[in-house]
Amino acid sequence: MDGTYKGVTFFKCKKNSGLLLPFNKVIFSGAPPSDDTGSTNPQSGSVNRGDKVSYFVEDSLKRGIVVFSSNQSATGFVEVLPEETTSGDLLKIPLDSIVKEEVTTSDDQSLVQDGKSASNEEQRKADLEVDSLVQIRYKEGELAFGIIRWLGYMPQKEDVMAGVELEEDKGCNDGSWCGQRYFFCPPRRGLFVKLKACQPDTRFLSSGDFPPKSPKHSKDDDRRVPGKVPPLQGAAAVDILEGDMKGIQGHCNSCYMDAALFSLFSCSSVLDSLLFKPSTLPDGKIQETLREKIVNPLRKNGFVSADSVMTLRCQLKEESQCPSFTTSEKDPEEFLNLIMHRILGADPLLKLQCEGQRVQECYCYQIFIEKQQEMTVPNVQQLLEQSFHHSGLKLAEVPSCFIIQMPRFGKEYKMFSKIVPSLELDITDLLSDGPRECVVCGNLATHECAECFKDVILSDHGLKQYCLVCCKQVHSHRKRKGHRPVPLKIPEGFLKTPNKIPRETLELFAVLSIETSHYVSFVKYGTEKGSWMFFDSMADRFGGEDGYNIPRVALCPEVATYLAAPLSDLMNQNPREMKGVAKRLFCDAYMYMYQSKRMALYK
């Protein structure tokens, strides 16, 4: 024929040179020969995501990119993103009704074999799709990271375009372009680039897993990290921990556990003995999970998936016979008491002495005090001394780790609108058997008077102890004659030879805060005043019910400014005007964690 069939001219060609046949019988020049599998389309067995294909819609030839392919000869189909679409809707087309526009020849295949690294990179790029995590070279070679939110063709653009939501405000739109909405994102987070300009996000990429999705699906997250990995400090802590998808990924009310574990183990080794003390099954399995799937990956890779934490929660559920451990919110102290006492059988962190009673042992200390009008913005040192005085307690020994819960009535009501963190906790006067200084002359104290506690004339701090001479003089005053000082236990070495009284101090290394039932943490990662980082296991979220939480670790040097501020300034400071996350440290603190580096060596 010459292009005319039954009186209708479809095209013109030389006589007996034309042929009308089904579109799926056409093979482009250079395509491999048909196989014997019975497929009606010789190319149907090699259609992959990212392939350009042609197809007919009624009488119009259309082109698009394969987003999904089911390569079964009988019932196979592809989902194609049309070139001209702006909605992002996909077309489902039978496999034998499309033809690849670009096919790989045998020569191409030999080139691939000669350049495997290039092939792998192109394969990774070809597998990029909506929701893939990508990186883009942006302005003078700077990398920008984001998530592909849309794929398709745009007016006056020949290449396949990707609409990317960036992690930071480095974009130029909110997902719309020239009046057309392609996807939604915050202002200055949207960017449209050629798809071929996108590369898989190498922060989450492993050799066998691409394109990268939520890290909770990454194969690397399930790998254990055996051995002993030291805690992070200084620049190493910043390099490994800072950023999105960093820290411990939250899931299903796990923030109490996430914040507690990050606080205790990311930058401190004070409780590392829990990870290595001899244990028996099933406790050994829980210890192994804690060490090799949570603490070590956190310190080595800077990220722990929600799956790893859920493994621990399931083990705790089984061991504690408490079904809500995998679903419900708990208090951090409930989790810490369970895992340290019942599971790992660790020695209690605190030994408290009350006069005339046996030593009490515990893992966390809850502050109980009566609210006083003069204590508008107290610090942790004041609250602890008040609580010990109120309860008649002393420390039987120096703790290696001192976990202190702030005074609260439930999770919503706070006794104080602000509490100033004491960076250093002086426990010298809280010890039952240690030497102490006279608050008047500084010599070795021999007596203590509980009734002088509120007397601010003698000294600023509450606890009062005196040498023998000063004790008589102080209590010769008519207002104090009725007081009953009690003798102190003094170590023999200090009685025989006058020595300088050593101060026993603990350093603050982490703070847990709570607001509207959500726990976050502050961690001191270095010696500099501004070396603070803020962690939130559910800082952001990707997707809906089938999505995942995005944990975030951010530096917060601004808290150092407020820690150094005069008390009068803090009293008048409007919490809403505090910079960064400082408000959550001063106004929402729930639990303070202190450590003694000296005693940690022996615990």
C-alpha cells in the first residue's frame, strides 16, 4: 500500500512500501530482537522505572516516563507520568501498548561493563521518584538537601523536572511556578530543577539501598554496632549528631525514652557500665539491644531508627509484663527504674541517709519542697538543699550520677515558672560523713543547725554548719538561743591535722524538658560555655499516617547567654522573648542529670 487504506489516506509513501499494523509491533532501530517468551512486545521485558516510552491516547501519540513497571508478559502494565501533565497524575497502560523510545544496544552494554561506577550512579538517578531523598549542587557548589515532591514536565522545559522541598530556606518558591501549583511546601523551601541534576542523598545511601527513603527503612539501620564506642565530645559531637534525621527517631509515644537515652548516652559515659556488666538471658538480650542497636549506632552514625527503639520497647514489654510499653507514653523515671533495677540489676545510683533510719537506695531523686514566696526564680542548688532540709536527708556517699526531678504537680502544673540550671552542683554539705566548712570563718565545721537554715544573715545558702567557736557565738544571740545544733561526723584525718576542706561537686551534662506531654533534651557536648545541643525525636514529620517522624539535633549556644545573666534579668525575662529554645530549658525542665567524673571511674 501507499499509505491509503479503504479510501482513507493516513500517510503517503511509495507504492507497496506502506504497512499498517498494531503500534506494539513496532521496534525502534537498534532494539534487540524478540525473544521466545511469548511476549507480544519485544521490549516489554526490559521496561524499568525512568524509561522514556511512547503510547497512543485515542489518535494522539503521547510520551512519558515510567514510574512503575510490572514486567509480566501476560498481565503486565506500567504507570506512566505524561510529559504534558502538571497534576502529577499517573496513567496505567498495558505493557504491550507502549514502546521504549531509548533502548540499550549491545555496544551500550559493553560500555556499561567498562564503567560500572558510572552505571551504578545512573541507575541510582534513574530510580529517583517522588519521596526520594536527594541532594543538589546549589550556588557555587554548595549542597542542598531535600525531598522530591513532584516529577513531570513544565512549560518550555524539555527535560523531566523535579519539584524539591529543601531542608533549609534555600529555595525560591513554595511549590508553585508561574501561577501553577505543583506541590505544597513552606515559602523559600521549594525548588524546581532538572531531574538529572538530582543525586541520591549520600547521607542515607548504602551500596544496596537506593533511592534513599526514610532512614527507618534503610538496611544500615538494622545492622548492629558491636564493641565499645566512646561518647561524643566537642567537634566530633557536632559532626556526627547535628542535623535532621539525627539522634533517635521517635515513634508512637516514644519521646520519653528517646530523650532519656539521648541524654544519658550521646555525650556521657557515666552509665556505660550498664552496657557491659555481666547479664543473663533474657536480660542479656535487652542489654545487647541497648548497647549494639541504640547507644553504639548513636555514637558512631549519629542516628538510631524507630525500629531499633521499638525492638527495645517490645523486649521491655515482655520482660515487665506491661503491654503499654510499646504504645503508651511513660515517665522517664519509670523507664529508667525498670531498665536499671529490674532488667539490668544495676547498683542504685543514690544512697540516702535519714537520721535514725536505714540507708535508702534509689535511681532518681524527686524534689519535694514547700513553695516559698522569696524563691521566685530558684536554681537547682537551692531546690536540692531545700528538699534535703525539708526531708531530713543526707547523701551516704558521692553518687557517680545524680538524676534530679523537678518539683511538679502532674505534667502540666509547674511550681516555678522558671528554674535556673546549676551548671555545677556542690554536694559537700549534703554528705553525711564528709568534712565541711564553717559558714562564718571557713574552718573545719563541727556542728550543724537545721533551725538556722532560713537565716540569710549568716550566709546566702541554706545549709548552716559551724566550728565550735562560731557555733557558740552564733547561738548566743537571743533569736537563736533556742536552736539545737547537732555534732557532725568528722573523718579522723581532718581532726588530727588541719586540712583544706575539699569541695565535692557534680557537673550538669543533660536536661530533660517537657511541654504538652512531649519530652525533649538538652545535652552539654563540650567544655565551652556555649557547647549545648537540643534534641527532639519528633521535630518534624514526613507524610501522613504512613509517614515517619524526623528527629533533629540542633546546636543551641544561645542558652549560655541566659545561664550567665544576672538573676534579676532572668526574673524579668518574658519567656516568649527568649531566643531559640532557651525557654524550654528554663521554663519546662523536668529532670536534671549530673555526673561526677571522679566517681564514675570506680562505678
